[in-house]
Amino acid sequence: MTDRQSARETTLAGKGVRRRSNLLTLAAAVCLLSATGSGCSSGTSVTSCEKLATLSLPDTTMTSAHLVDPGGFVPPNGRAGDSTTAPFAALAAFCRVTATIKVADSRVRTEVWLPASGWNGDFQPAGSSFWGGSIPYARMAALLRTGVATAGTNLGIEGATGPSFVLNNPEKLANLGNRPYHAVVANAKAIAAAHYGRPATLSVIDECGGGGARDALAAVQRWPGDFDAVAATSFTNYGTHHGLAQMWLFQATHNDEASFIPASKYPMIHEAALSACDAKDGVKDGVIEDPPRCAFDPGTLRCRGADAADCLTAPQVAAVRKIYQAPSHARTKQALYGPMVPGSELSWEPMTLSPRPYPYSESFYKYLVFKDPNWDFKTHPANFDTDVDRADAAENLVINAIDANIGPFLDRGGKLLLMGGWNDDLGPGNNVTYYESVIAALGAERVKNSVRLFMIPGMHHCLNLDYPSTYTVKLDVVAALSHWKQAERAPDQLIVTTARQNQPDRRRLVCAYPRVSFYAGQGSVDDPSSFVCRAPS
């Protein structure tokens, strides 16, 4: 047992008594279901990997269970020694369990991976892809390396790479409401408890963007008992409006030929935004600390004569202003998604430069808005009136996870850490919108120790990933969640490390939203203690 695990169990032995009791009940149930029939009252018996294949679980067919040798995992359709095995070459030995769960009319494939040794006591599943379709082996491998028991699933939508399946299998759309994921989590916990002879000490999920962060928030909203702590970063929880917002950005620079802004002008716009707002936190460091309150006007870059490399034409100014504007319903004027913000200009490219809309948006319009694979953005340009109503058709709403009433999750001691990067390539304000909806629904007093939002200045989309347009932001999220659970006090600030090629790493103070980090006036700007958290001004 690691020091971290021991400290966590000691802390949870107090206020976590009710949760531990529930988990022990689960462990006892697993023992009764085990093929050996041996008692587990001591909490120390362990079911061998191979015998997990005979475990009896509700609506579940166990298909295999075997020990994988170190570096021996080969994903389906891969071959030993080829590029597909590279992410798995350094894996230690683990028990691989495969199963199929019957959920409504779907057969949901799942795998559970259990460390053969060195289990740290935690359970942490991998998030699914947005449309299901495949088991996320690479993510499971990354999690297994940290010592957790993990699981993954295809959500019962075999082979899907987009939403085209809804044309012939419309009932599969309901799987994105996360009932299959919930079933996978329940089974994986039971399998882990049977194998190790005790339940997981901490059940946690930490995912970014796409399907993974949606899985995290859907669990908080619909299955409040699934996890003890949840982290969702740059979450795509408003799937129907996500596609609309991507189309909004595409149309901003493709309304007509004159609206298009060449990539060569993006750095100029970015530098102008920095010039307007970078130093407002007391330090000029290439990052806007409080982008929503940056009053940068792209009209200051308007060409005084003919178009040139160092200015924007009038239609280009209008395009930039539309990018900074929150997408809205053309008739009701209701905001549909969070806006882009000054400072994010170098991240616009995927949405605004391509000759076609972003793939998610285009497929969303084809298969969920119009249910027509022949829909084409050129012959039927998107609008933000009737298209919005079509997008929000009742059957499509399952891809959303926007319920602000997360009281049941909080009541059982759950902790929710929300994060986003202000330099994301799509409406980072969406993170703020959901957080504020939770505050409005439950009240600040009720959530003050259970929910936090951190908007990270200069960050693109996900933590611990490299992006060409901005720096990498490093943070051990699960450690932060674990500390939160132990201390029973929500963090008001985080210390992140930012890294960029050919530049020294820098440690930065990030404040819980809506507070902002300001330079205190003395000390190194690379030392977080030189900064303080203040209310925005």
C-alpha cells in the first residue's frame, strides 16, 4: 500500500463511513456471485484472473479473462511489433477481462484491466469516444500505468466513427445518454472487487473534451453513485449546440469570399489583443489572464487603404467580431454557446481556415439536424433559426449533459472539478455557462465545498497535451481530487506548470473562477507566490 493510499484510507475512515459501507456491501455481493462460492467475510480472499471469466453479473456475458504478460498486449487487428502496439509496449502485466452487457437492445462490449501487482486501490475508467464505436485502448493503457484498475467500452455502437449509424439504427442514439457507460462502471467495480478481495478505495473519472468529459458529467447528473470525485475539462456537454457553435465560427470566415482571413494574419490579430490586455494583471507575459473582460476591438486593425498583410479589411473585421460574439438564435437572440475570447486567435484554425466545416459539425448537420447524408453546406447553408430547432429535437437531446441539478451527487460527498482553457478552439465560455447554471440551481452556499471551476489562461483544450499554438499545461488532476477528498475542503487555487519548446518551464497560479490571478508587485514572475487571487475588475 502506498503512502498516498494509506493517507486517503485513513481520512476517508471518518466522514466516508457511509460510502465505505456501501462499497463493502458491493464486495459482499460479488463474493456471493463468484464461481468458487467461497466466503469473503475476511475481505482478504482474491479471485484469480482466469476465474473472473466465470463470474456471474446481471445481464452480462463474460467472454474471457486472462493474464497479459508485460508488454504483451496487442489490440484487435494489430500485429505484434507493429506501430499499433507501441503505446502498450511498456505496460506491466495485467489481468484482461472482456465481457458483453445487455443494455436495452444493445450488446455493449467492455474490457476491464486490472494491474497484476501494485494496484493503488483506485478505480478510474477511460472515457468513451463521442459516438461510441471502439474501446479506448490507448487511454486505458495510460491509466493502467498509474496503478489504477480501469475499464473501457464501445457504448454498444460497434464500429461507429460518427453519427451516421442513426439513419439505420435510430434507437442506438439513446446509448449516448450514458446508460451503457453506467452499466460498464458498475460491472467493472464488481470485477475489481472480486479480483482483489476488496472494493476500490476511490472511484474517480478525469476526462477532457468529446465523449470522455460528457461521460463524466452525465454520471454526475444521472448516476450520482458511480464516482466519488469527477474532473471534466473543456467538456462537450452541450452536444447539440456544440455543432451549431462550430458552424457559427466556420460561417464567420466563409460568409463570402471577402470574409475569409488568411492564416498569415492570425498572429497580427493575436499580438493586437495581447497589446490591449496582456499587462492588466500586472505582468506582460504573452497571456491574457482575464479574457472575458478584455475590451479589444479588432476595428483598430482596419486597413486605411487597400488590403495588406498588416491590417484587416472591413469584412475581415466583421468576421473577427463575429468570432468573439457568442453564437445566438437568429430569432430569439438567445445565446447558444459560449463565445471565443481575445487571446485565443492562434487556436482558431481548425474552425475558421478549412474549406469545409469542422468534421463534428458537418456530420452533426447531416445525420442529426437534417438526417440526410447528402446535406451539403454549400447548397443548403446553415442558419441559426430553424436549424437550431431541428438540432434540439427531442431525440437528439440525449447527447447533452446540461442538467444543473447535481444535488444527489453532492449530497453523497461527491467532488466536481471543472476546468477549461481560455485559448481553446471552441467557445471556452461554455465551461463558465454550465458552472454558473449549477450555482443558480443549487445556490453558492450548497456548492461552495463541492464544485470548483478553474479557467486556465493561455491553455488550449486539454491538460498535459502538446499544442503548436500555445504552451502545455501540466497538472496531476487525480492527485488534486484525492487531496480534495482527504482535506474535505475545496481548492481555491491551483499551481500549474506551463511548458513550451525552447523555453524554461514556468509555474503559475490559477484561481478558482471568477477570481483572477494578479501580480502582487514584487518577486519573480515565475514564482506563484508572487501572485494573489482577486475579484475581476
